[in-house]
Amino acid sequence: MTAEDGEVPATTQTTTQHVLHNKADCPSRSGRYSANPVSLLKPRPSALQRLLSTLAVLEQREGKLNHGSLSAITAAKSLGGPVHGFVAGSNIKPVAEEAAKVDGVEKILAVDNAAYDKGLPESYAPLLVENIKKGGYTHVIVGHTSFGKSVMPRVAALLDSQQISDITAIENENTFVRPIYAGNAIATVESTDATKIITIRGTAFAAAEVANGSAAIEDGVDPKAELNAEWVSEDLAKSDRPDLATAGKVVSGGRGLKSKEEFDKIMLPLADSIGAAVGASRAAVDSGYADNSLQVGQTGKVVAPQLYMAVGISGAIQHLAGMKDSKVIAAINKDPDAPIFQVADVGLVGDLFEKVPELTEKLKSS
Ligand SMILES: Cc1cc2nc3c(=O)[nH]c(=O)nc-3n(C[C@H](O)[C@H](O)[C@H](O)COP(=O)(O)OP(=O)(O)OC[C@H]3O[C@@H](n4cnc5c(N)ncnc54)[C@H](O)[C@@H]3O)c2cc1C
């Protein structure tokens, strides 16, 4: 077993200080620890006696600000100190103007260059590094998204910092909380790096609202680094249903659906009856029942909707890692001993091929 599998090894080696909490000791489903582990740590002076300031990196797609990425501003604000936002891409002005309306942001750095449209790590990392160095930021925060996961390790390496990934809470400017081993343990990590490169779990920090702020907009530095990678194409799954990562309701199907035809026949009407996004287990994705952009779990998306309905999903630890923080979990499974029922608030034991169409009809007529 490896850490990827969710097994906690006997020892871990990192340069940050870890306080590990076994999930079994955690009282809540979310695994948050009630004791204050930080009080066990000696407070340490900041590695550099610099004034704290944070750069929140915001994502855009085709000239539209990704509102989910505004979680980075919420996290940045909780650190205290000035918060600057960063955006880059072609025709970036409207994106910068929208981001400037978020309350509590002092400045938006904008770089207008089509080379950054797709967020290629090869060009975006040197771009960020130049801007981080110029601004002298102590913290850089971005969402733990595909973009954040591909760009920030390069940024961290270029700055000789250790990335602090997928955090769910900020204890203080040096100390952060992050789930590890598929959420089996919660680590409190302390970093002494001069510049802390952080990715945040979007479900743990609400997106900051675009409101009445009036941040200054300034041109960022553009190193115009020579590109050794080229954007060729992308194949995006299009759907009129809500976005899985941010939907308030999610209905997910598993291997119990048996085929793609049955998945579509059973799950899509259920989703539409309550305006939910569709998700899937990895087994369903691997079996070709659903697109892999719909995968929920450790190696898929992490979601925390108001309602998560798991249909024909056993509840493996790697699946739970992606949905256990949902407010209400409902499960339909024919096996009363399926592990999903251990985290479910509402459970229905029965054959999904009979129960789900019945439920969909009732929801449609209600
Ligand atoms: C490194 C690693 C990463 C992983 N990442 C992920 C991840 O991100 N997401 C993820 O989901 N998994 C992930 N997995 C896989 C995970 O371990 C499980 O294999 C997977 O979640 C199982 O999917 P499932 O519950 O759909 O299938 P199964 O475990 O096969 O469960 C199917 C369920 O359907 C029920 N069922 C069958 N027929 C019916 C019926 N007619 N009516 C009602 N119920 C029925 C069964 O009782 C069963 O509980 C990962 C595994 C590894 C090793």
C-alpha cells in the first residue's frame, strides 16, 4: 500500500513540522480535530521579519473570471495583511475590473498577454515568480485546482520553497491544516519558508463575493519567458447541468449502475428532477459509464454540496475523500453493509433500478 492508497505509513519525512491526528480520533465526519494542536507547537518568529502580504492568484477562462478561484482571496484575507490579486491572459482588463470589486483586496496585478490564456505551467510559473519577487509577498495562495496543481509546484521549486498543498484551514501565518492519506489523517503543518506557496481546498473556503470593493489595478511584470511548450487543443465535456465542483446538489452513480446506458437512463433524470450536477465513482468512470471530469474522490473532484446522493456506490475511502464534507449525504445501495451507509445521513437499502426511477417520479411531481 502507498500513501496514494490512503494507508498511513509508520513514518513520514518532510521538512515541515507535522502534527498528525488519526482520523479515528476525530469526532466529526469532516475529520476536524476538536483539540487545538497548534497550542502544542512552540510559536516561532517569522522566518523573515517581513510584513505579511499575500498574493491571491485568480483563474480566468476565455476572459471570464472564475468565481470559484475567489476562495483564494477569502483564505488570503484570513491571514491578515494586505491582499493583492493576480490575473493574466488576453484582454484581461474586464477580468481585473471584476476582481477589483472584491471587498478587502488592495490591488489587482494584471498581465495582458495571450500567452497566459491557458495557464500553461511552463510560462505561468516564471510569470508568477517575477511578480512574487517584485511584490515581496510572504504568502501566495491559489485553489487546489488543475491549474493550481500544475503551476504551483514549479513556482515553489523556482523559489526554493516547499509547497503546502490542499489546506483546509489556516491556524496562523506559519501553520496550516491539511488532510492527508485520502482524508484518513489531518496534519497540522508549520512552514518556515520565507515565501509560503499554498494551494487551498475550495470547499473549505467560501468564494469571496464580487461586491463594492475598489482595488487599484496595476500592470504586473511580464517576463515574456521563451515558451518550450505549446497549447495544442482541448476537448471539454459540455453540459447544461450545474458545475460539479460548485453545485449545491450532486447525484453520483457508481459501478452498481452496470452500464453507460443505465447510468444515463437512471442518473440524468434524477439529476434534472432536482437541478443537481452529476458525479461518478472512479469505478463508474473506469468502466466508461461517465466522463472522467465527473469523477469524485481522491483522484477526482472534491465536492461539499448541500446534498450528495450516492447511487450504487460502495463508499470506498478514496471516494469518501471527495465528498464526505457534504452537508447531507443520502445513499441508495442494495447492500445494507455497504460502507457508504456509515457516512450517510439518510440511507435507502434497495435495488437502485427500482428505487431511483420511483424517487425521480416523486421528485418531478412534487
Ligand atoms: C490510488 C487510488 C485512488 C482512487 N481514487 C478514487 C476516486 O477519486 N474516486 C473513487 O470513486 N474511487 C477511487 N478509487 C477507487 C476506489 O477504491 C473504489 O474502487 C471505487 O470507489 C469503487 O467504486 P464503486 O463504489 O462505484 O464500485 P463498487 O465498489 O464495485 O460498488 C458498487 C456498489 O453498488 C452496489 N450495487 C450493485 N448493484 C446495485 C443495485 N442494483 N442497486 C443498488 N446498489 C447496487 C453494490 O452493493 C456496491 O456497494 C481509487 C483507488 C485507488 C487505489
